[in-house]
Amino acid sequence: MANNIHQIDLPKRVIVGSNILQDVGIHISELGLGKRVVIVTGSGITKSYGEEVKQVLVDRGFDVWTINVDRATMDEVERVVGIVREVRSEVIIGVGGGKAIDVAKYSSFLTSTSFVSIPTTPSHDGIASPFASIKDVSRPTSVRASTPNLVIADIEIISRAPRRHIISGCADLLGKFSAVLDWRLAHRLKNEYYGDYAASLALLSAQHIVKYSEWFAMKNIPKEAVRVLVEALISSGIAMAIAGSTRPASGSEHLIAHAIDVVANYPALHGEEVGIGSIIALYLHGRNWKKIKNVLKTIGAPTTAKEINISREQLIQALTIAHKIRPERYTILGENGMTIEAAENVARATSVID
Ligand SMILES: NC(=O)C1=CN([C@@H]2O[C@H](COP(=O)(O)OP(=O)(O)OC[C@H]3O[C@@H](n4cnc5c(N)ncnc54)[C@H](OP(=O)(O)O)[C@@H]3O)[C@@H](O)[C@H]2O)C=CC1
Ligand SMILES: O=C(CO)COP(=O)(O)O
Ligand SMILES: [Zn+2]
């Protein structure tokens, strides 16, 4: 950011549509990414999607190696990096949820190889962002990683993800209302860089979830709504790429979500925790938290500590440590955070606890 120079690395190509996996080889060739490919998937249902991608690539003459990962940890990243170097792979493809995509994304960053993102679930906005959540890299927040050269989001596949994942993605996006308020606050109080365009783009993704909340409330969520969600998740990732940080997408609501993970060892999906964090963050900002709580309720997202499997004591503890998660990122939690008494009052005022 020195001398006002701001570098933005964006994805080269983003494909959103149905039944598009068979074209992955064509896009990789057209973009000139290389012929030697490592595919990273999870070890459950995403394995079969990884096999499908492998078959398509092998049929087009690519050399392909597949690695299944169980967790998004540095051990798994090192395993992938080792294989990528050994087979001299030029491209890493992440096929799956946040775990597989983040391991692939960070491994690509460490090996300076091209990165292709093929999400199978819309549970979070890391699909197109240049940041990865690696669980044991010193702290529970994301680290700089590769911008995807190519994103292939197949709506047919993504629509088959569990309803809970779809709602988690919606809640991750609703978190942008408080994230942007925090960013503006840090700009005004701490003279931190603020990019209004990136902030507006992040807000747009959250506004679309509010606009389409009745569709997301349906038992069988229509594919059109899933497409809106996927495009909004990609757009939020682009906002992070434009900002050069996760600032437009992550504020005090994310600090609270990360603190919940620290206190209760990942009790719920990332977006579900962010939804709870948003209610509290908007309350602290003096904004219309009831409106966002209603949207969360309408779409079937958790709005209480109990619904994300944590006790009132765990929630209160998380609220009191949230400001320490990323001390350099100023938010409404301030430098000293909340006392136990304040945390209890806030959680009760918003009915996150009884
Ligand atoms: N990089 C970033 O900017 C961001 C990263 N994150 C991170 O992303 C992670 C959360 O991602 P999430 O996707 O929730 O977690 P996972 O990747 O762990 O996926 C959760 C489960 O869903 C399964 N799954 C994936 N696709 C489908 C599908 N189509 N149908 C049925 N099941 C499916 C996975 O299968 P399998 O077992 O095969 O993997 C896995 O068991 C967290 O680590 C979070 O920190 C969150 C936000 C932003
Ligand atoms: O989850 C994210 C954006 O939705 C990334 O946020 P962090 O930078 O706080 O990990
Ligand atoms: Zn998030």
C-alpha cells in the first residue's frame, strides 16, 4: 500500500452454470495453466466429484494426481506441497468445501502454482477469495493465499449440498453488514485504509440475501436462489481481492465466530457462527440487529447459543476474548473488549441466551 500503490489480483475466469465440470480441461488449456495437475478433495462425498474431474482431465491428456484431505491444517498443506513438488505439478485444483479449497489455495500459494477452485457447497465465501483458513497457522483467522486463476461453480452439484450448508453461506454473507461498519470505524478512528468500492461490493452480497430471503426460507430452496447465493459468495471473495484483505468480509462478527471456535472447538458451521456474531455486532453498533435476526430466523439459521451447540458460559467467554483474536484489526469490540457482565447483558438483550 506504500505510495498509494494498490495491487489487485483477480480471478482470470469464473464460470457459473449447470453441468460444466466436463469443460474444466478446456478452460485450463485455454488459460495456459499447464498439463500436470494435482486435485485436492475431502475424504467424504467430495471424493467422487474429484474423481469426476480427474476422469475428464485424463481423457484430455492431462497428468493427474489426487490427494484427499481430512482437515485444513498445516500438516495437510505440507503433504500436498510435498507431492506437488515431487510430481512437478503446475496446477492445483481444490474440489469440495472450504477445507479442500483452502488447503489447495494455500498449497498453490506456497508452490507458486496455478489454482483452480471447484466448490461443491455454498457454505462460505472463500470460493474466489485470495485468503485461506488454515487451522493451526498460529491463529484461527485466514492467511494470504493464491487468487484462483479459474473458478468453476456448477450449480447442479452445489444445489445438492445440504440445506444447512446453503443457509450457512447466506449467514456468512449477512455478516458483511457489521464487517463494513467495523471497517469504516477503523478508518475513522485509526486512519486505516478503507476502500468504498470493495465495501459496497461486500454489502451488495449481503443485501441479496435479504432480498431473496423468502426463497432461502423454502424447504426445497430453488436453484435460482442457489445461483444468486453462489454469485454473491464469489462477489464477496472479489471484494476481499479488491481490498487486499478480508476487511470487507470480516469484522467483529467474525472475531466472535473465531472466538466461539477457540472456546468450543468448532461447534457449528462457520457461517452459522457468523450469523450469531452479526446479531451481537449490529447490536453493539446500535444498528437494526432485529432485522438481521429476523432474516436469519426466516431462512432457518441459528440465532441462539443453544442452536450452535454452545452453553451460555461458552458464549460469554467467547465474547470476552473475541477482541484478542486479531488485535491489529480494530472493530466495535475496541482494544479492551467486553467484561463478563457486559457480555452477559449483550447476549441477553439480543436473546442469544435466555
Ligand atoms: N478462505 C476463506 O476466505 C474462508 C474459509 N472458510 C473456511 O472454510 C471452512 C468451512 O467450509 P465448509 O465447506 O463448511 O467445510 P468442509 O469443507 O469441512 O465441508 C463440510 C462437509 O461438507 C461436505 N460436502 C462438501 N460438498 C458437499 C455436497 N455437495 N454435498 C454434501 N456434502 C458436501 C464435505 O465433504 P468431505 O468430507 O468430502 O470434505 C464435509 O464433510 C472452514 O474451515 C472455514 O474456516 C470460511 C470462510 C471464508
Ligand atoms: O471468513 C472470512 C470471510 O467471510 C474470512 O475471514 P477471516 O479473515 O476473519 O478469517
Ligand atoms: Zn466468513
